Amino acid sequence: MTYQNINSLAIISKAAQLLYTSTLDVSRIASERNLLVGAAKIKQEKSRETANNLLI
């Protein structure tokens, strides 16, 4: 986990705390507003590829 990922998690956690909701709700709300929260698409694909390689 990189510093950038940790920082993003901290921001999402703080937003959830301020909104009295869960981090999943923050992600859902962001998605409804077409905001990117979390890993970029290319990072998600790389993670899936790595996971698939581990499973084989």
C-alpha cells in the first residue's frame, strides 16, 4: 500500500465520520455523482491480474 493509498483512505474515512455514515456509503455517494474514489481503472486491472496469477 502506497502513501497515496493510505492518504486516500484517511480522507474517505474522515468524510464518513463527518457525514455519520460508512466508507461504503461515501463510495456509493461519490459514484452517484460520477466522482472517482479509490484506485484508478488501470490499478484495478493490475490488481485483478495479480490476484488471478496468485490463484493459479
